[in-house]
Amino acid sequence: MSPASGTLVHSLGHNTLGKADIAVQTIFMNVCLIAVALRLWSRRLQWLSLQVNDCLTLGATFLMIGRYVVEIILVVLCGMGLRPTEIVHIGGNEVVVKFLAVTYAGDLLWIAVVCLTQLSILDYYVRNFGQRTINILSYIVAALCLALSIAGFFATVFTCDPPKKIWHENVEGHCGDREMLHTGIHATEIILNFFILALAVPFTWNIPLSTPRKFGLVGTQALGLVVIVILAVRTKLEFKSESANSTHFAVSKSTLTCIVPILGIITACLPIISPAIQTVSGRPSLTPSTQTFSPDPGSRHWDSRALTGMRLEEPEMPLVTVHPHVMAKAGYLAPGHIRITSDWEIHSSRGSTRPDRSSVRRF
């Protein structure tokens, strides 16, 4: 007998796969939100206004929250993780229709999040690497990302004509090959992510960066490789889940589906959060600076202040104690002249005493 609510909420207790999926998604989502918060805090510490890449990352984060809500709906209200026979027995065929419709919305959100994240990383390259070659390549890859994402979005929307046939099999119309569509989208994302990752390699290893900035770029490359591997695994699972036609097998694919854009957002934040990390760890944060990697015009040497975001360090000097003694004597000044007198006694912190210094300027 179906529960009064008409949902599968009461089956969540023994839906082990569904609960594990929500737990994993929640952990990664919290890490993503922390990374975005550190990114915004770092901008504030540097006295910098939000850039285009920051706005793109924020947009991707909000859409990712929507994708996270979709995941919860799939598990709690649609029974993802349970056997199809159990889902139909408890909720009827209407639950299967709802599952297909919510999955359809989740696929569209996924494409949008991935596209915004890719554009954010490429805009960061343009604003910070400052070389004509990298700028041209970044613009080309960005155009490809945008064009292919738009194509994938509309191809997903109109997989079936009318689109309602995706979740209502009884509606008259026809559908394309969804397996081939998903495989094409995933393969395209793997190639684009590889190019985005490769663009930053020369700047990570061939230019003198501060340690936090280098670790940020290395972390970006490492997470980028993880994203590519996960996309490849997800593509392999696509055929298994579709052929089995089972929400039980769909859990693995859905978990990887959400992890990919979340890791992408974290990857976009890593090169920027070093000021906040240094502040949290108690180390001096970066001084306000334009965080650019552009070389000094007319030379082949990189400006270390631009690379690290910090002023050039000065050699250490021993601490001294300065005692001013004001000397003013009435009637000492000659008519028509201004005499400025200063008298300082400087004592070294190491115990050595320097001779007093008096300077007199006469105008």
C-alpha cells in the first residue's frame, strides 16, 4: 500500500545507496561553498573588486546548489537507489515519470554549471597571465566551450519532439539516441578540460611564482586531471545504467555527475584563495596588489611584486631606540634666518652606541 504522502520518503530508511549518495554530495558541496567563500574573502583582503571570473564562479555555484537540490529530490521523492520494482510498487508509475523529468532538469543544470566554470578559469588566465599567446588561445577555447555548451544544451532540450515525451512515453512524437548524445557531450568535455588544463602548464613550471601561488596552480592541474578521469568513468557507466534501465545503477552515475562540476568550481577557486588561507593560518596576508603575471615591458624578467602580490623585501636592520631632544634657545636665531636644529641619540639594540648626530640647516 502506498504511503499517504504519495512519495518514497518512508523508504529512505533502507535506501542505503541513496543515503550514501546524499552524504557524498553534501560533503563535496560544503567544501565547494567554503572554497567560494575563501575566494571572496581573498578579494576583500586584496582590496580588489569582483572580476568577471568571480561572477561566473558565483553563477556556477548557485546553479550547482540547484543541481544538489535535484539530487535530493531524486533520492527522497523518486526513490533513486531502490529497485525499479519496489519504486513502482510503492509510488506507482507516476514516480517513474517524475524521476525522468527531474533527471532531465538535472542534465540541463549540469551543462550550464560546467560551462560557467570553464569560462571562469579561462577568464582568470586572460587577466593574470598577460601574454598575447595565452590570451588568444584562451579566447579560442572559451568560444569552443560556449558554442559546444549551447549546442549540448539545446540538443538535450530537444532530444525528443516534443520534449515532454522524454518522461511521458505515451506522448506522440519521436526521440533521438540519448546514449549517443550523452557520450558526445562527455567526450567533448573531456577534450575541452584537457586543453584548459594544458594552457596553464607553462606558467606553472617556467615562471618564478611565490609558493602559495605555485601550489594553487599545481592544485588546479591536479584537480583538473581528477575531473577528466571522473568524466571518463562516468561515460563508461552511461551505457551500463541506460541498458539496465534501473535507478539502482543510476546512483553511481548520478554521484559522479555532481562531483564533476563541484570539483570544477573548487579548481577555479584554488589559485585565488591563498590570501585567505594565509590569514587563517596566521601568516601575513598579501598586500593590496594587481595580481597579474605580466612581465616588465622591454625586458625578459618577471616583476616579483606582480608575481607574489607583495612589495619587494628589504634587508633586515637591527632594531634601534630613538630619543629626540628638542633644543631651542631664546635669541639664538639670527634676524632674517630660519634655523632648524635636530638632535638624535641612537642606541643599537645590540648594546652598541652610535655617536649623536646633529644637523643644522640654514635658510
